[in-house]
Amino acid sequence: MTKKAGCRAIERLLVAREDGGLSAAERGLVEGHLRGCGRCRAFAADRDVVRREIASVPWPALSDELDRRTRRALRQNGPEAAPAAVPAWVLVALAVVTIVTSVWLAVSLADVTPETTLADLPVAGLAAILIIVQNALMLFFAPVILRTFRSRREGARRAV
């Protein structure tokens, strides 16, 4: 094991030590390493400073009004108000679209090499790249869209 890898392992143990999660053997290993490694001693000292500073920051006080509103909302909505799981048909449709797109992409981009430029790609290759970008954007924005849709649906149900 290299010194660098040993230091990384010790850093992980130092973090675990903060929560009291080390065995006696691990504590001995850490203490022995700290005696001979200034870098890890500095890391441990930095962690101690950060923990002391965080501990000295006062927690914000929860206003009585916010506490009452939150408790009222929890009583009204209850655990059954949790958002419903995604319907099975949506998951099946996404799986089918993913499989079809993957096969089409594999066929469309089969001739692509590291030297290929966008100008050299056939129209099918450009369309494949467009679909890759579109899918990445959909994956990024899907949670926001689903949350918005569900909150509007829940708002409409409560209004009725």
C-alpha cells in the first residue's frame, strides 16, 4: 500500500472516528499513523476546527407560527398524502422507448470513430446525437415536471 493510499484510508477512518465508529484496532492504527504523518495530523486538526466552529453556531429558533402551520398541515394531509408511485404503464413505456432508442442509436452510430466530426456524420447520426441530448435534458427536468404536475393535481383535488 502506498503512503497516499494509506493516507486516504486514514482520512476515512478519521471521519468515522468523529462519530465514534472505530474499533480499538482501527483507533490504534489511526493514532500510529498520525504520529508519523504530518499531512494526516493537519487533516485531523482541520476537521477538529470545522467541528468546533459548526458546534458554536447557534441553531435558528423555529417560530411558533411555523411550528403550528407545519403540524396542522401534517395532521390534515397525513401519511396517505405522500405522492403516488409512478404507474406501471409509464415505466413500461419508458423501458420500451429506451430499448428502441438504444437499438436505433447503435445502428446509427456504428460507423462513428474518434476522428469523426459532426460534419462527417450522416443525418441519422446527427439525429441520434440530438436524441441523446434530449434524453439527458428530460432526465434532468423530469423530477421538476412530475412534482409540478402532482402538486397541481393535488391542488385540484382539494379544491373539489
